[in-house]
Amino acid sequence: MKHHYLLPDISKPGRVGCTLPSLDVPEGSRPPEELLRQELELPEVSEVDLIRYFTALSKLNYGVDSGFYPLGSCTMKYNPKWHEDVAKLSGFAALHPWQPEEQVQGALRLMHELQEYLTEVTGMNATSLVPVAGAHGELAGLFMVKAYHQDRGHKGRTKILLTDSSHGTNPASVAMCGMETGVVASDDKGDLDLKSLDSMMNDEVAALTLTMPSTLGLFDPKIAEIARLVHERGGLLGGDGANLNALMGQAKLGELGFDYVQLNLHKTFSTPHGGGGPGSGPVCAMENLVEFLPTPLVAEEKGSYRFVAPTKSIGRIASFYGNFGVMVKAFAYARSLGPEELKRISEDAVLNANYLKEKLKPYYHLPYDRTCMHEVVFSGKKQKAKGVGTVDIAKRLLDYGLHPPTVYFPLIVSEALMTEPTETESKETLDEYIAAMKEIAGDAAENPDILHSAPHNTPVRRLDEAGAFRQLDVRWEMNGKKK
Amino acid sequence: MPLPYLPHTDADRREMLREIGVSSVEELFEDIPREFRNARFSVPAPLSELELKKELRRLANSNTNPDDYACFLGAGSYRHFIPSTVDHIIGRSEFYTAYTPYQAEVSQGTLQTVYEYQSLVCQLTGMEVSNAGMYDGSTSAAEAAMMACNMTGRSKVAVVATVHPTYRDVLHTYCRGKDLALVTLDAESGDLPPDCACLIIQQPNFFGYFEEMDARVQKAHDGGALVVAIVDPTSLGMFRPPGDYGVDITVGEAQPLGTPTNFGGPYLGIFACRKEYIRRMPGRIVGKTVDVDGRPGYVMTLVTREQYIRRERATSNICTSESLMALAATVYLATLGKAGLRQVAELCYHKAHYAADAISKLKGYSLAFDRPFFKEFAVNCPVPPSQVNKALLDQRIIGGLDISHLVDNSVLLCVTEMNTRQEIDRLVKTLGSL
């Protein structure tokens, strides 16, 4: 099968991909003609062709199981195989969300224990498992902030402060809750600039949201002062928990002064990323925000479990109770970890990032030369001066069979290479990556053409993105029919 | 307990610390003020794989498993046959352990399957363009409302009362969050208040019956509003697609396409619209292009709509979505194909009508709505639905959803190809005995 084939190319009238039962009841009367569909053009593919087609496509992909995947802020840690097996148990996967609570006590208990575990790890008071992705949890958090201030009659607090190193989802979520964004600058150490915060933190500000450690992989030692300043002036401190992996078993966000935080179970709690989801983005809250959490939460009373709605809840944010299938995997992971294991995870994650930092520092510009946490951000500035962009470095890494770091983010570092090795990588893997990056730095100086033309041995080479944008082709049509 | 996914030996750790130039790992955490570093983590002692598998199997088995019962629940989550091809393909770890295809050269598997998904959704809905998928049907509907407000510059959203109640709850949350007005329209009234950004209508609706679409679409358009239709993708194997009746944005729950009911998630939101609106659409879109050697390939396109480029000016904040479920839907639709999807829809239709006919002939029971329906129908019962469902459970039947708060003494029953004639006959017999 040629690899540029699409489903219509392997379709022929009369082929089928599976068998179905025949009708075992008498046919009912036909529905009114005007409701019926005239034609349905879908591919007709045999099972064997279909399996070969998708298997061939899977081989064009690179996942954590293929190799090192140091995508910064994405925490691409290994996903234990047995978690997949337990999530598929039919006593979980076949449950219908409308079954009465007494029929699903096992599922509710699992959710309740996961809530408790996440509440404890973050040092907060309650957790809602409903948000299905990080950005979804972030939006829920901002809805909570808005509801909190409205509840207290503070209608004028319509601004959310965030840092210039924040994730793109942060300002986008602010826009979705009808608020304005204010950007607090970073100082020359990469931390939040207190003077900038001091000048912006007025009675129009509803909250400051921070990623801790930041997207620069740095922990801000002034966190207590920041929290105090925000709280003194009537604001809330919100957390983007994308980088929780660095704090597991070390420090609690609640004790650091955060009022709420959204987590990413597909990052920190090891559930697979699925090529872009499903994720799970629980939101944890301190006492002042507990009653605003998205509904429902699971409550326990004398060993029986039921759904409850917080009294001032922002309401429903999804059809049902969150991505339960992801929760099962996160629960399996969480229950494999006691206090010591939690700590070892963050220790090894931080150790790995600092090891990469020290080993690669001579070859790549390090904008913030200090101890980092779970990720390290280099700049391709030196190479850029020789005409080699960070994109070229990333593409050249693909030739080595390695996935590149996150590139061109955070925005405050030029030519950024945001590298998060995670704790699941061995020293040998890190050394392999370091050797590749050294060679690439050498080639950038002496043989830049090999970087400009990279990658060379991937299924396709550099793709014409501008062309894709100019001449939009976002679907096929059967039989070449055009609308 | 040593963990199989922490590969460092103590010797590795020592050597790495030496290379870093610190004497202990604690030194690496010194930016965290000392007062916060004594946090106690009161979590249970860790368990091994064997112990946890047992514990999880025990929890799973303690639930009432619909696979061991006859189940007639629907209302936004549907039990359909999933061919084994789906699980085997989405279970390939090249797909499920990858992330968002930021590096297109090593993500062609994900990117090409998204292109297939977008194409199949368009074929199915009759819409011109589709994105790569949203969280679920309800958030797709909320995002469609936001998009309609952005496009029309209006701040009022109209939703018909027959739309799924939890979808209306989610719409309410999003609208309140963004300071938009949400107006609920009477089931039978076709009139839209002035200055609405959009009309949101479900086909078939929450109660299972078909709405009269053409006139309502016309009226909404006359008032300058867009029309957002919420559809059940399985129904489109047999019934008119929204592209045929002039809908501007089509959304819906794609869970029925190859994803189990999963106690409510993960699911997948369909989002498709007219081509001219593509630049206002939320979520990822994959486009076809060529590489430097002229070979065909796929990339994420129109990325300037997305949050990591445009930040607060993005069309949505969505980033991680439900990519693997979109792959499941792709494999499902490709496996069933033209004939299979039609057959599934027809099985649902005829079995549901067989059940409805028999139940409506029982003394004390009647259909709550005398309208054409697909696979769901509301039934008025002679006794409270809670009592009905209790009696059914004794016969190993999970009954319909109790909707007494919406329609007096009624349950919403759903019949799909999963329900055999024997199951339906058992349901009817038990109902008749009450």
C-alpha cells in the first residue's frame, strides 16, 4: 500500500470491515420521507486493508514508547502498560454515566480516593475531577475566581495578571471568561518582578495566575512575598499546575499560598497523551474557593458514595463527571506511590534536568544560569548568530531518532529550547541526547547546511506550512465531488 | 518500593550529582524556601502492580456492569457495538504515547488520521469543514455559541428547551462566564427574540423525537442569527444530515462512534461548519501539503487561530483535546463504512420502534410524544419511574433515565443494536407486570 493513500483510495463498492447482526424484530413503519437521508458516501474498506493502512500510519509516528521525548512543560514521562489494562476492565469502561449511584459505588469510590489523593498532594481542601484537559481546568479556575468576587460584591475586579512566560492557554482562558489580561514582567533572574507586580496589583485585579515552577523551569524563592502582596490587595493566587512534577513530595501549593490550582493528570500522573488527548485537568481549591468548584464532586458518608454539588458551584462544565477512563490510570499511578516514591520522582526529574543543563551549557546559551527544577530552557542564540535557527536544531535532532524539546517557548527567551527530560529517562538516554546536541552544535558552526536541510531520514522532510495555509486542503471528498 | 519507571541506580545518581557539582539532591531544591520543604504527604502506602490490579478488579466488579444486564439507558451516552479493529489501532502505542503533533515530520500518523477524521465528519454531517475534535458534545455546543457571538458581534444566545438539559447547563456556565445572555425557547415556538447570535437546536432532541428544522433554520437566518445543530452521529446513517437543512455550525457527541460509555468520559465533541467560517473555528485543523521533495504530507494549519500563537486573541483556549477518541471514530467509521453505518442506524430505528409499539400497547403506558423518533422515546408510566426501574433491575434490566422532573411520571428509553429481541421482550413483559 502506498503511504500517501487515503481511505477513499482503498475503498471499493461492496467491501465491508466488519459483520453486523441482522434485524431480529419486524420492520417498523418507515419514517416520513422528508426526514430521510438521500445518500451517504463513506469509504468501503475490507478489514485487512484497513488494519494495514492504520498500522502503516502508526509507524510514521513517534511516541514516548519510541524514544526520548523531552517536550518542555508537557512532562512526557513513560506510561506504564498495566494502567491501560485496568482502564479497559469492563466493570469500568462499560459503566453508563446515568446509572444510579448505588450501581456504581466502585467507580465513585475510585473517584473519591483520587480526589483525596490530589487534595493531599497539592495541600488544598477539595478537588473537582470534572475538567477534561489542562486548559479546561484553567478556565474552570477563572470562572471560580469570577464567581468568588461577584459573590463578595466585587464587580470591579475584571483583570487577571499573568507573567510574560505564561502558557498561551492562560491569556486565552482569560478572554473566554470575559476578563482582561495584565502582564507582569520577569526580572533578570527569570523570576517574577515584584516591583512590576506591586505597581499593577490594584483593586481591578481579580487574580494573579502563576505556573510554579515557571515555564523557565525556575522556582521563584519570593513566592511567599508574592502571595502576601496579592492577598493583601484582595486578589487570589491561581496556579497552572503543568509543572507539578517538580514539587511532588517536596512542597505543597496550598502552603505556598495558592488559592487554587489546575493539574494535568496526563502530565504529572503519567496517563498517556493520546496524540493530543484525552487528558484530565482536575482543579483543586482552598477553603475560600471550595464552594465554587465545578459540579459534581464525590462525597463519602459511612462508606457509601454519592455525587454532590458545591453550594455556589460555577455549574457544569462538561456533559458528565470528567474523563473517568483517564482517572482510572491516574489512580493506578497514584496508588503505586507513597510519600517516598513521590519525592523520588521529583528528585530524579530535577536531577535529570540539571544534568542536561550542566552538560550542555558549554554548547548552548543558558539565559538563566542557576539551578533549575524539572526543565531547563536553553537559547539557540549562539547558533542563530551563525545563521542556524532553533527550528534547524530541532529538525536535526529528528535525524538522530530523538524528539526535540519544545521550541520558541517561553516567548521571553529568544530561540528557546525548553527541555524537560522527566524522571523516567536513564543516564544512558540523557548521554545519548547530550552527544547528539554536542554534534549538532559543532555542525552549526562548521557544517550548517546539514542543519538547514534536516531532517533527512524521516518519513517526510520539512513540510510547506505556508502552502498549506495558502491553499487550504482540510478534507477529501468521495468520488472527487467538490461542493 | 523500587519503581520500574525510575531507571537510575544510586551509583547513577551519585555520578550525576558529581557532574552537576552538588553534594546532594536537596541542594537542587534550595530555591524552595526552607519553611515549605517540610511538607508532610499523608498518602497511603504504595502497592505493587499485582495488588493494585486485584484491587481495581474488585472495584470494577463491585459495579453493576451493563454488559451483564439488558441496558436501556441513553440520554447523551450510547451503547453501540465497537468492532475490534478500533481497540487494536488506538492501542498502538505509536498513537497513544505521542503528543500534539508539533514536529510534523515524525507525526504523520497522527496528522493523516486527523485529516481522515475531518473528512469523515464532513461526509457524515454534510458540512464543508471540520476541526480535529473537541472535549465532548456539550462543550462543542458552548464553543459554537462563543463562536457565533464573536462572528455576529451579538451577545445573546438562544437555546430550544428540548436540548439536552446538561448541555443547557454547560451553555449556562460558559455564557455566564463570558457575560452573555442565554434565552431558552419554548419547545414548539419557532420565534427567536431579536439580536440573537445563534439558535441552538438538537436533532433528534433530548426526548428522542425529530424537530421540524427547515422553518426554524429559515426564521433564525431571517433574524440574522446563525444556526447551531446538535446531532447524534449514528442517526446520520439514515436521517438527513444538517448540511442539507442549512445549518451553519454542527456539533455533537461522537462517543457513539467507537468509544465506550466510560462512565461519562473520555468522549469527543464534533465541530463542523461552513467553509467561510473556518478562520473563526476553535480547535486544531490539519491540512494537506507537500514536503521539500514534493511528497504529500500533513501539518497543523491555520494555527494563528490557536492560543499558543494568538494568546488572548485566540478563537478558544483549547489545547489538549480528545485526539485518541477522534482516531477511534475514524477507525470506527472506516470499519463500518457506507453500508455498516446505515445498518446500525436501521437496527436502532426498527428495534426502538418495536419496543415503543409494544410498550404503548401495555395498559397504563403511553408514549409521551407522538412524533417521529430515532432510537429514544419517552414513556409515561402508571407507577413512578423509580419503582419501574427497581422492578426492572430485579429482572437484570437497567431501565431508562427517570425524567419525571421534565415530563410527568416518564422514563427516557434508548434501544440500540446492542439490545436483542429477547431483551426487549423481557423489558415489555416486566413493564406489563407492574
